[in-house]
Amino acid sequence: MQEKEKFAPHVEDINRALNGKLSEEQIEEELRTYTERYGVPLGSAKRSIVKKYEGNPQDLYTNTEKSIEDIIGDEQGLDLKCRIVSINEKEIEVDDKPKQIWYGILGDDTGTIPFTLWEEPSIELNKGDTVKVENAYANTWNEKPQINIGSRASIKEIDSDEVPDFESEAQKLDLKDIRENMRNLDITARITSIEKKIVNGRDDEEKELFSGIIADETGKAQFSAWHDFDLSEDDVVRIKGGYVGSWRGIPQYSFDENAEVEFLDDDELSPSEELDDLSVYTISDLAKRGGAIDAVIDAVMIDIKSGSGLIFRCPECGRVIQKGACRVHGKVEGEPDLRVKGILDDGTGALTVIVNRELTEDILDYDMEKAMETAKDAMNQEIIKDDLEEKLIAQPLRVKGNITSDDYGLMLIANDFEYKSIDVEEEARKMLDEVRV
Ligand SMILES: [Zn+2]
């Protein structure tokens, strides 16, 4: 049914161009043969069918043009009317020979997309030109769609009114507001860590990847730069033209040679240590965002789950064992560990928190050896969990760590943990502010 709807306007268009020479069923049959059996792009298929039955392809007018926001990658036969937001030239090597290509950004009123032009165009192309591209194809690269204008495609200049005006400026955002799949962003941040990796790119060629963490006054994000911008730790940079991918639900900012990187004065942003303390999120923000690295949340522990306190792990796989048996490896000699698996609630939402052995020892104020002894004396392993409940339940806490999200919700792996004394004055001021709004 849906398929039929997809063809309907084109069947009608061909029918009109052929003056009823074929029935609608025959036209649909032809269209399917061309597009589905032979993989001919819809636009070319329509022209061929009209020609085959002695009509004039110029009489066709339902176009097969796509808006940029509808291009999701891996599509053939794309036609689009757009504006050249940026264009650059570069030399690459193909079969050991130098080759000139052009790349940049195309835009329309629905969005922007990177493009590569693989052959010298028949007309000179400049930033701001309005063009019609025919028979291009899209693929995805570094998780985002891009347009390729190859030897079978054409590009020609058209009247500028054919594409409505649009804002091609990158969207300025704070790091706490970035979300998966956003494109063409304008982010100002400090690089708090960076490392270079070699990864396999297209065609297995080795590619340099610079990745690390960026921070602004609102939050932090991992970043991936697919081009050597000569970035160093502590630089304050403005990165225009990046896009947001994600890893385990945590948004990551990525950018490549299409991005513009500007180095700013150091005092544009607080020093790294201060930015560290500023990544405080509410749980509802995190749920919308999908997760965060090095995030800080202020919340109350409302529950301690079973599997907290003194636990035993399988020496093979590290899973928590029950009654001396691992779910995968059967009866094993368990290795002791301490942890907290609890629920934190900040009034806007709740998440699961996992606290490791070291931090759990701090909370208990005794170490694992003591925990083992205590449990042995009481002949009850649960006694440690009881201690944790006493120390944690209903306590306001400040917890820091990486937060991932999946189908089960948010999970915070704590790497820092402190009791938060409630600042009465501050709370009172907040309440007053809320009343005033
Ligand atoms: Zn196991």
C-alpha cells in the first residue's frame, strides 16, 4: 500500500505526459521494473518510460527532488535544488595520480549536508550559488549522510528564487544541549584532554583521529576530530560545522575537514579545573540528552538494590555469582568485592548508580577485609548492605561519573562521591526564585 502511494504521483505524471497511452497499472509496472528490478533512479526511469512510449520527457513535472533533511544516506539518483554554503578545492591521490576534487556544504531551507564533487564541474561554482544537482548519490561517512556528485551527475546554476532563503549559519549551542543527530553546530569549548589514534577509514586506509573531551560552562562531551586541526590540551576553540553522534546513548561531538576551527583567547572560558565542577545536570536533562561523560548530579539515594554490599564475582567473567554459582560458568570459587547498586532521585527523575569497591569502602568507613570478617561473624553477607542503607538512604549526595543510557534507562558509574550538606540559605533562595517566576 505504502509502495503504491510512493509511485502514485509519478504514475499520474507519466500518464499525463503520455496522454493516456498506457493504463495506470501498466505505468506502475514499468516504473517498478525500471526502479526496483534495474535500480534506475526514479527521475531517469520516468524520462525513459515517456521516451519509450514516444512522449516528450519535458512534459513531466512532478519532480523527484529531495529536501536535504530527508537525505539519510545510501541513496541513488538524488536530485536536489540547493545553495552552496561553502566550497573548497583539494588534491587527492587516485591510483597514484593526483586528482582535483571539490568539497563543502550544500544547504536548503530544511538543513545542510556535506558534499564532494568528484569531477570538474562544467560551470564555475562559488559560495552562495543556487544550483540544481541531478543524479547524485548519498552515503554515510563517520555516521552522517553526505552527498557525492560523481561522473554520472550534473550540476547547473538556477535562479536564486528556486530555493527559499534559509539560515546557513551554524547553530550556536551549549554542550549540555547537544543531542544525537544534530548537524552544523557552532560550539565554543575548552579541550580538556586529547589523544591521537590511528583508525581504519574508507577503503581500509589508515586515518588519524584526534579524540578527547571538550568542556564549556554547561557540560562536557567527548569529541572526535577527523582532521588534524593542530589542537592541543587546554586550547579554547570555536568549532563550526560539527555534528553529533552517540556512543551508548552519550552524545559525542564530531567534526572533519569541513568544519571551521578558530582558536580563541584563553580567558573566553573558565580554566579546566573550574569547568570540571560545572557539569551539574538534572536527571530529566540527562534523560533527554541520553547520557554524559564526567557528569555531576545532586540527588538523594532512595533505594539500595540487592547485589549491593559484599558480593562475590566469578573469577572467569566477573559476573556476580549467586549461591556459589556463575550463570555461565557454574560452580566457581567466588572472588569478594564491594559495591553499591542504588537508585538516585533528584526530583526531576531517577537513575541507577553503581559505586565501585574503593568508594564503597569510603562510605562504609571500613575496608573489604573488615567487611568479610563482619559478615563471617554474623554468618550473614547482607549485614554489609544493611550498613550501606543506614549510611546512604535519604542522604543528599553529589555523585560524579559517566552516564550511559539504554532501554533500561540511565546508569551512572560513579568515580567520585560526596555527601552534600544542604545549604539552607541557598535552598531558601532557590525556593524564593521559584515562587517569583
Ligand atoms: Zn562466570
